[in-house]
Amino acid sequence: MKLSVIVPTWNEAANIEACVSSALQCGAAEVIVSDGGSQDESITIVDAMNEPRVRWLRSPSGRGVQLRAAAEQATGDLLLFLHADNRLPVDALEQIRIADWPEWGGFRQRIEAGGIRYRLLEWGNAWRARVRSNVFGDQAIFVHHELYERVGGFAAVGLMEDVMLSAELRKQTPATLLAGPVAVDPRRWQQRGVIRQTLLNWRIQRAFARGAAPDELRRIYDA
């Protein structure tokens, strides 16, 4: 089964090479970098990799917009959406194969920081994906291309695109959580603090469940 890995970027020069390399090492047939207008060297670094399996495109900014744009160009039977500050395990594709090509799902995480708070975050995120079939983007969502198109794909929004896609996919079948782990950069928790960031995430999810617009929530998240 041919795997397409899609990576949205915006000023990810510090991370993009390791991210793309991890996708190639696990056996991706193609990697599509969808750039939302980076002002740094992100795309220069991608070009310098000189890898025929890797290509990039320009997209209006907004993660859902960028993911949707790249998915429209993907040719793989299986799509995997990987945040630019994450890295796949070398056996990611093999894990999917051993699990008999589940319709969709994600991976357990390894947040690259020490401390019990991060281990609790990993546990909670795995529980949410396994029990509620609510898989977040930093768990490297994978989905059969046909199923992705059947549910309408990512919404062209700036935030909550992963929650919205999970909601549509679990109407079809529960998510499969694989062992991974996906390596996750801890920067967003370190910048705000683990508790503050977690509370912000909960606040945004509650507001979304009550009908708040994704782009409105994006402004709150970026504040």
C-alpha cells in the first residue's frame, strides 16, 4: 500500500528536515510539504534535501487549509498527516501493516521532555484517542485515502481541523491507536507551561463543542 505523508509548515526551519527524513525512513512513497507562507528557510531546506520523493506546495495559511490542499494532490492509498515538529518512528508503516491496515487512527506519543507532567499528557492523549476515537494532529493521523475523501477531508479552517476530521471518521469506524511513539517537540507546553497550555486546550475544546467558530478559536489560541 502506497503511503503519502503530508506535512504542513509555517516557519519550521529548525524541524522540517528531521520531520521529512523520518517520513522517508519509515517507507513513505511521497512526502508533500504544504507551506503556509514561511518567512524562514523551511522551503530552502526541503529543496536542499534533493529527494525525488519529496515535493512542496504553497498554500494559504491555516493548518486545515494547508492539509486539505496537499491531500488533494496526494497519490497514496494511505494518507498520514504529520506536524512539522513531530517525527515518526522508523517502523511506523510496518506498525500499520501489522495491524492489518486499519481504516484510520494515530500513534502514541513521546513528548521529548522529562517529568511526570509530560508522561501524564501522553497517557491522557492516548486514552482520548483509544477510548473516544478523538485523534489529534500531533498523534500523526493516518487514514485510507478513499475514506478520507468519503467523509469530506479536512475542513479549510485554521484550528480544530483534527477534531472535526476525527468526528467524521469515527462515524464510520473507531480509530486504531498504534504503539508509535511519535516524537513530539515540547515547545508549546514549555512556552506557556504544561498546566496553562492544557487548560487552554480544554477551554478551546469546550468552546468549540458549544459552537464557537474555528477561526475565532485560532485567535484565542495564538493570543
